[in-house]
Amino acid sequence: MRPLILVGGGGHCKSVIEATESAGFTIKGILDLPEYVGQQILDYSVLGTDDDIPRFVSDFDFIVTLGFIKDPHLRIRLHERIKEAGGNLATVMASTARISRYATIQCGTVILHQACVNAGASIGEGCIINTFANIEHDVVIGDYCHISTGVMVNGDCRVGKGTFLGSQSVMVNGTEITEGCIIGAGSMVRKNLLQKGIYSGNPALLKIKL
């Protein structure tokens, strides 16, 4: 494992640092906004900004450590900048996460402490699988999704690209969410949600079209 450059500061960065250290990676430092250069996030210095990505590609791999709740576009743009510069995106799985050897995890995804990814599950590129999230058998999670703390995605579910599932929300077996949706914390997805929008409640109902 090559040492890592983390891209994006803030609270999510701290959670990823903890998971990354537990997985045995070495962290070189962090890239963030210009006003934070020279500051510390936990034990690591902010070495530069996004514009400095190219000077690290030959010696380091990258993880995007900027979180998202409503909009994944900035995370996606950072992934694209790393790829365009010839950089390699690592995949981080915390030491306490339980990942089936029959699951598939794509590059740039971070799986945090106590999360479970069961047999036959497929998780796309650049996802956040947060603390205590449970991804059951044969689930498909699209690229750049954020599966928040304590979410339960039951067997054979499908989650479209760029979707956010709020903390402790639940998807009933075999349900599907189209891409770009936001599911409020504590919501229960009992049927397919095929229109892009913001949903909440039990059952999860469309509140705002996107």
C-alpha cells in the first residue's frame, strides 16, 4: 500500500483518518482550501490545495475525504481531477468493518468502522459506507453514494448513482432507488422510488422533486 494523500478537510476527513490508520495505511497529508494550508487536522498537515494534486501522483495514492449530504458533485469533481492528473484512487476499509470476500468494492470507496458488506454485494466507485451501515447480500450500490450511519440496506436492493441515504434509514428487501435521490434520516423505503427527489417518512414519500 502506497502512502495516501487525503483530499478535503472537515469532519468526514477525521472519520476517514481513523479508518485509514486502522487499515494500516500511512498518511502523507491533506489537500484542502487555500485558507487552511499549514493547519493541522488531527496529526496531519494541510499540505496544499486541489491544484497540488499533480505533484503527488507519482509517489502517493489518493482518497477523497470530503463528505456530502445533499450533493455529490464536488466529490465527483475531485475524483475526476485526480484521474485526469494520472493519480490512483485507493480503497479504504476500516479494520472493524466486515467485508465478505464475495463482495465487490470499487476504487475510491471508504468503508468506516463496524460497517458490514455481505456476500454478493457490489459497491461502486467513490462511495461512503458510514459507521454501522449494513449492506446485505446481492445489493448494488451505484457510484458516489453516501450510505450514512446505521443505514440498513436489505438483500437485493438497488441504490442509484449519487444517492444519499440518511442515518438509520431502511430499505426493504428488493426495493430500488433511482439515481440522485436524498432519503431523510429514519425513513423506511417500502417500495421502488423511481423519481429523482427528496424523500422522507415511513413509508418514504416524495417531498421535493429534483
